[in-house]
Amino acid sequence: MKNILLVDDEVKMLNLLELYLTPNGFNCLKANSGSQAIEYLTEKQVDAVLLDIMMQGMDGWETCEEIRKFSDIPIIMVTARDNKADMIYGLNSGSDDYITKPFDEDILIARLNAVLRRTHSANEIIFNELIWNEAKHTVLVNGKDLTFTPIEFSLLGLFLGNQDIVLSRDQLINNIWGFDSEIEDRTVDSHIRNIREKLRKVGFQIDEHLATLYGIGYQWRSMR
């Protein structure tokens, strides 16, 4: 599940975007100002940003420029400003795409997915001293390269990409092995036990972050 940060100072628009995105498999975070959006991005794992331009205080252009100082996260501007000069300025400010209001729900979803696909191959998640790199298929802790099986690697990436979200064993199975698999819960538990043991050996505080919720599933806790 991808985490999408929605940035708009109108509550109605935030709720409308969430209404469109949630049924399509996205988890929505909401910020009603540019400064709040920047705070979210420094504290939480986010996969893309939908950013309004006309906001009080820090507008969307300034927000985009500030984000680009520390992150290359995909940014799509969603705004009522539809003239050519604004579109060009928005793209030159660092956004990856530009959608004008009112917009078609299906087009919004398609363009969001397209932006996410373009960045997928270079996906890297940094969590404290741990770096998970999908393109290189590597996990580094304090610069030390750890060896994980493909399943362990995918599970770790799934947790890191869904921080603070409770994932049931069924959700883990469906995401890693597929809906038609006949994997049992104890197999999932075995892989997660291996992940914990490998990270403990290099001093990573895995027990503070990867929690077991008995009878429910697992949760990667950001503790931030």
C-alpha cells in the first residue's frame, strides 16, 4: 500500500482526494499547509505528494521548491490554475506532473500510478541507520551489507513502506506470495523471525520497531 501525502488548505478537497484514492489502494496522509507537509515528509515514509498551489502562507510552488532541497519524492500539483505559464512554472519548480481542477478521477489515478512507476526502479527507503534499496536489492545497516532471501527482503520492504500500519498475515501473504498461494501463517512468522535475528546481530533495534500484534498481525513502528 502506497502512502500519499495530500496537501491543500481546503478540507473539502482533502476529503475528496481521499475518497478517490483510498478505494484504489492508497493510504492518505493529510496536510493543510506547506509547512505541515514538510514536517510530515521529514518524519514519515511517503511515496508521493499531491500538492495544491493556492494556499495561505507557503504556497505550492514554494513548498515544492523546499521539498526538493531534501527529497526527490514524486510531486503532482493539483490546482485550479490552468494557464500555460503556471503549468510551466510548476514543472520547473520541481513537480513531476500538473493536473488542473476540476479533474477526472480516473485520470488522476492513472497519472499518479505513472509517476510512481517511473520512480519504482530506484526506490530506496532510509530508516535510521538502515537503508533498503529495491533496485540494488541491498540492505545496509551502518554501512554493513546484510544478506536476505528474496522473501525476507520483500517483507522488510513492505514493512518499511507501510510504517505504523498494522498488516495482517493475510495481507502479507497476498502482497508477497499472491492471492492464490497456499502459504500458512507459520511460514510468515518464520520469515519474520529470520529478519529479526539478522538485524539483531548487527545491533539494529528491531524489537523497538517490528512489533507482533497477537491475533492480528505485525506493525513496523516508526517511533517518531
